[in-house]
Amino acid sequence: MRTAFITGVGGQDGSYLAEQLLDLGWSVHALTRNDQAAAAQLPMGVSSHPGDLTDHESLQGALELALPDVVFNLAGSSSVARSWEDPAETVSVNSTAVAALLEATWRLRETTGNDIRFVQASSAEIFGNATEIPQHENCIICPVSPYGASKALAHNLVQIYRNRGMFAASAILYNHESPRRPVTFVTRKITSQVARIALGRADSLLLGNLEARRDWGWAPDYVDAMYRIATYSDAQDFVIATGQSHTVADFVSSAFGAVGISDWQQYVEIDQRFVRPADANEMRGDSSKAQRLLGWKPTVAFDEMVARMVRNDIILEKRSLSTPAYQEPEV
Ligand code: GDP
């Protein structure tokens, strides 16, 4: 396997995956939006194929030109929060587009005779209201958000194409973070605002549910897991998680701790705008199957991950000499 086709290359995971594959000597092709700005942001060495997830003909055309050994589907709407604002768009890019991409891959296999592999970035959110903690690959799928439902349909479609005879596998990814996370996610929202507070440029942090528990890992580890899934002997689904959960309050405490502030409560306010209609309460994954079969394991501990994100945000904040007024991101 030497040629990859990646959707979502402009996002956190897509950019790390492209970099990892290029380092390993792969040829990397990517579906990119039809504009120069998107093409300019591609990692060096990636071949760009203009197209759109919702334009199924352009998807198929891009795939035929790239002729990949592996298709990595990382594109889509990745924010649970945003899925409450536009559920139809979430289903269109997270489910319908996956059906189109699976079918296009299936047809390309038929016409070329190549055993093209398909790896889907699935999500812990498919287990939304899980009764079992930690969750494993065979837990009941019961999403609680439009995002979770859209990923659940895609997850089922991947299994259906696997049963049809295609190498189609899902990485069931728990929350994974890095300095490349957008501020629509609570982690980056916290670290960027803690950086401003540490530098005296802000004095409060507005949040929603502080008691939600998430299993947060280091994004490059999760991308490496997807590479291992793609190159494994057969197609299977794997939970990718650290196995440890922390509350949002723990994350806040760790981020303030990284800048030497221990009395963080005085800076944090609860704002109802950031409380969701429904929220998965505790997400914690059991990745023992991935550890056993893929030799995968998380490499960065929780506090270290938080500290890396805070350090990066302090550097970015110091660089922006004329700081524009901070806009609270809508969730
Ligand atoms: P998610 O797990 O994929 O939804 O990732 P997020 O980073 O968006 O949210 C993680 C958890 O943080 C969820 O349980 C949210 O309800 C909770 N949370 C609390 N306050 C906020 C906030 O201000 N923004 C976001 N995005 N999430 C928040």
C-alpha cells in the first residue's frame, strides 16, 4: 500500500495523517474544496483534487484520478455542538456522503480489480447513552445527538460494505485533542482562554456542563491508530481511547495549573448558551482490542496533553500583538 486518498485533510486529523503518510513515503491525494485558500493550506506534497462531499460525481471523479490503495474518510462535520444547529447538514456530510464514498470505492474496486481499502473515522458518540462503561466494539449503538446519529448510520454502512466483501473498517475514536483543535471544542476553548487570562488579556471563562466526562487523548496517536487499522491483515472495527475519563472541570483545573493558577473557580462562569439539549454523560473507551491486535497505545498523558495545548496558545497569543476583542464561540 502506497497511495492514500484522504477526505478532510484540512482538519486536525487529516493534516496529521497526511504528514504521517508522507513521512512514511506514501503518495497522498486529498479531496479539497474548490478554492485556492483550501489548496494553499494543504501540507506540502499532497495532491489536491477539487471536489465536495455533497457532490457525489466530483467525489467519484477525484477517486478515479487518485487511484488509491486506501481511502481514509475523515471529512464531515466534527462538532456535536454544531450538529444541534444544523442536523440536516450534519447528516448530509456525515452519513449520505459516506454512502456515496463507499459506493464509489466499491465501483472503483470492480473496474480496476484492485483491493482498495476503506477506513472510516467513526466516533464514540455512536454509544451516546451507553449503559456499559467503558465502551467496547460490541456495545449497543444508541446516540443522543444528531452528530451521534449521523456517525451511527455511517458506522453501519461501513459494516454493510464489509459484509459485501470490501475491506471496510472503522476507528471508533474517542475525543482526541491537539493545538490544531478548533475552539468550537471545549478543550481548545479552555486552553486559548486560559492563555489570555494568564497574559492578563481576559478575566473570565464561560462554559456549559462542567460535570460531563470525556476520554481525552492526543490526536496524533489516534491518527496513527487509523494507519494501523488500514494496514492490518483484515478489516475490523476498533475502539481508540485512553481508557481514562476526566470531567470538563478537571480539564479546566489542569489548564489553569499549567500556568500556575490554582484558584481557577474565580474565573469560570456557567453560561446556559453552552449547555446542550442532551449530552452524553460519560464517554470512556476500552481500547484493549487495538492494543492487542494493532500494538497501539496512547503515548501522551492527560496533564501533558493539556500543558502542550496551553503552551501553544500562549505562544500564539504573544504573537498577536494587537489582539482583536475575543468573541465567545457559539456551541
Ligand atoms: P464532544 O464530546 O465531541 O461534544 O466535544 P466538545 O469538546 O464539544 O464537548 C465536550 C464536553 O464538554 C461536552 O459534554 C460539552 O457539553 C461540554 N462543554 C461544557 N462547556 C462547553 C463549552 O463551552 N463548549 C463546548 N464545545 N463544550 C462544552
